[in-house]
Amino acid sequence: MSLDFFFYPSSVAVFGSFREGAIAREILRNIVEGGFEGRIVPVNPKGGSVEIAGRTFEVRRRLDEPVDVAIIAVPAKIVPPLIDDIGPLIRGAVVISAGFSEVGNDELERELVEKARKHGVRLIGPNCAGIFGVHGKFFGSFEVRVKPGGLALISQSGAFGGAALAMGNDEGIGFSAFVSYGNASDLNESDFIEYFADDGNTRAVALYIEGVKEGRRFLKALRYASERKPVIVLKAGKSASGARAAASHTGSLAGSYGIYRAVFRQAGAIEVEEMEELFDAAKAFEMYPRAGKRVVVVTNSGGPGVLATDKLERLGLEIARLSEETVDELRSFLPSQCSVKNPIDLIADADYERYKRTIETVCGDGNVDSLLVICVPPIFVPSEEIARAVIEANCDKPIIVNFMAGELVKDGVELLERNGIKNFPTPERAARALKWLSEGFSP
């Protein structure tokens, strides 16, 4: 089922109040400031006009022309009759409004779905934070805008989704789409998983769930998507108390965590434990589809190299055994103080040439699947110099980098980012990124 009209619409209507601070106005602002190139129709029975980002829009008293999608932020009791009125003119509706099954108002939600189905309208929500179609320049939500990239984020919780988008910006992650689906009265997580599995702009799918309503359908969708691209899942409500909280939050049945865990494994999805891990996995998959388990660590500081090695082994990865030819070549150009065993310690004064030649040498070793490159530069070695070595090294294997820390490596990290290389701020997080890649999608 194509949901392109939601994520790549050519026209949108926004229903609600457009006074300062109102949700509908903020959504309208996001759409305009985000550069949406299609038709925008604000609607409110009072009419008038609204000025956003230097543009003035006439506020229609009612929708009188067809649009792809309607974004609705009006009182809950008004939503079903509104859908009945505009149903012939829209293909989909994103219902931001709360006050439905999540507060026990099941009958109103049933009425909403009945009205939508009567007109063949697909629903997202109610009780949601909206959607982004980033490559369509469509920011139909009141959450922070993000830069284009390959991650589609599906979130049952609007607040989690908003926080995740903001954190993603801080982490340098690019997004293809975002959808907060709230009560899932019509479209649910399975629909979005299947859609993004086939979306050309999406390289990986991240999913935050508390519970699902259709278990068999969910397993089928998850398996379908995991065969095509990495699917990263963060499940909330694992404990008994968390499960009760999840059930009260969205009205979904959280169920036994053991069952969910088995489903994730059976479907080939990658389960993470916390938000930080979700973003580490997303960053890794934005760069590479997968990586083998044999890792070489290249560092200019012994301590972080040891930490990375410990973490890699605890995660079930292998510290690659370098061939004698590789060891001999490393000895031919590295100072005698350097360690040429894995991890390779280039010592503190390692410069561009030392990093670049080392990376290229170990990259050519058939016993090596991937590299973890660590840089803790002394004040006399600019971090940008080492970043250039990583960027310019002739290596066709996955390279995960850990430049640390803070202002000391700021310029180097920015240079890496501009060249599509994500930084992982600790050796442990870099190691974990390689773990996700070792479990990832295999075309």
C-alpha cells in the first residue's frame, strides 16, 4: 500500500486555530518554513488571514478544494463530523487532536474511523504529533525540523518522537521521514514499516513501540522490512509496571516482553535497549549496510584502545589477527615505540601520514572486516589533520571513528560529518556501532 500522499504530498490543509501559540499555527509555520512547495490551505470557521514567515494566507472557512492530506488540530468531538464533511476532498488525515481512546473515549474514536472509512480516507492518529516527509520538504508536525537523510523514525509516542528528532539533530543524523501514530485507530506501525521498507529515500527504519494491536501482522511486516533494510526497534514497557504504563498511555496491549523479543529475533530486526543505542545504530547504518565481525583497532592512545578492545570482545566481535605480511609492513614505517599488534597504538604524536598509511595497510589484510579508528589528539596535532587521513585513506571496508573529546576534536568531527562520516564519542559506543553492523541487513 502506497502512503506517498502522506509523505510526499502536493497539497495540504491545516485545520485549527491560527492564533499565536496554537498547535495548528505551529504546524503551519513548520510547513511553510520547511520549504514545502505544494499548495497550503489553512482552514478555520472564523476565516480571516494568517501571516507566517513573511507569507500571508487566507484562512478558509471550510475546505472547498481537493488536497492530499488534512492535518487536524481541533477539539476531539468535532473531528468525526469534520472528516465526514471533508472526506470527499482528502486522501488522508493526520489527527493531532487528543481525547479519544487514550482517555477511555472509545466510542468517539470508533465514530472517527467509521466516517473515514465511509469516504475511503486513511487516518494517522488520533492523539499524535504529526508526520514529516523530509525529502518532500513536508514538515506536518509541531516537532523540530530535521535534515534530509536515510532514517525513517516511527514512534508510537509523540513526545518520544520529538525528543528523538532533537537528539538526532545533535547526533548528526539525517532523516527520510517521521511519523507519530498515536492511538493507531486506522494506520498502525505495521503499515508504516511496510511502507518505509519500499521507500527509496529510506536506508534504515527505527521503531519505538509500547505495544501492538495486531501481533501476526506486525511479525509479517517486520520480517518483510528486515529482508530489505535494517530495522532498529526500541521497545518500551518491558517490565510489569512499564507494561501497565504503556497500556494506559496509548490503549495498546503491551503484552509479554518475552514474546516481543522472540518476534524481533524471528523477523531479523535489531533490538536496542535505550535511545543512545538507537542513534548509534542509525548512524552506523546511514554509512554502511553491514560489517563483518573481525575488527582492527587503530588508536593514538593506549587506554581508549584497550576500552574499545574490551567492549568489542564483550559484544561478541573478534579482534582481528593481522597477517605477518601486514605486521612487517607496519613495522617498516611506524616508529619503534608503536605497537603493531591489534590494537595498533600509533602513540600520541601520530600525524596524517601515520594514520593514513596504517589505515590503508590494515585495510588490505584479508583477516580484517572493519576498522575502529580512535583519535585523542594532543594540542599540537589538529584533529582536522587526522580526520583528513580517515577521509582520504584508500580503504573499501567499513571504518567507524571515535574522535574525543569535546572542543579538542570539534573541527575534526565537523570535517568528518561534511564527508558523510559519523563520529561516535566514546570507544564503547563506536564498538557497539560495529556490533549493530555485524547484525545488520545483508542484501
